[in-house]
Amino acid sequence: MSTKTTFDGVESSERNWHLVDASGLPVGRLASEIAQILRGKHKPQFAPHLDVGDYVVVINASKIQATSKKPEQKMYYDHSGYPGGLKEESFNSLKKRKPEKIIERAVWGMLPKNRLGRSILKKLYVYRDETHPHSAQNPSELSFDIKKVVE
């Protein structure tokens, strides 16, 4: 009688491609759903130390919304590492300049901060509008039960 536990890890997991339309959805709720798909928590072979998640393509990042007064009050900070090198930017100005960064930073905040998290984040592709170069992968349309923000 063998007392060994068999474990089918990364090799046996199939990587699927998902397409998410971000138009009108709140940033945080969308990011938490995307992080779960990237991590692989929806799969039966999920293990916290393995990367068994799927690929996610997010389109219409420029149509992302924020609730309440966040568009005016939320700030994003970056530091160069030098004295006086702090840069700050509001949600609205970052949305105009680089809306992809908003979703990427929100998802990164929900992933592990180590090598595993960095490798998981490489499976996220965010695009400003509806066009994306991943049509050859046949991504399946993915919708979440999230209320859209009313402007």
C-alpha cells in the first residue's frame, strides 16, 4: 500500500484564453475577478504555490469607471528613488493618458508580491479600445455579475 499523494501540477492544467469587456465596470470589482482567473482559483487543481491560471485579455480599458468621488480624489503615486522624486497623478488624468495602467495596477495589488505574482501578471493583456491582436487564440467571452457604474 502506497502512502504517496499524487499531484497533477502545472503540466496537466490547460490554459484557456478569456476576453473581458471593461466598459462601465468599477475598477476594483473587475480587478478582483480578473485576479482570480489569472491565479487559477476557478480550477480544481489550484495550488497557492503554482501558476495554473488562464490568460485574460481586457478590452475597452478607456471606458472603465470608478464609484463615488474616486475619479477626482484617487491618486496614483510613483517614486524615482531619488530625493524629491515623488510623482502623483489623479485617476482622471491617468485614465486619459494610459488607461491600461489603472487595470494593471489594480490587478497587481491583488496578486502575490513575489516571483509567482510577477509571472502570473504576464498573462494579463490590457488594451485601450476594442481591437486586440489575440484573435488567433480564440478567447472566450467572459462576463461577471458586476453592476455597471451609472454616470
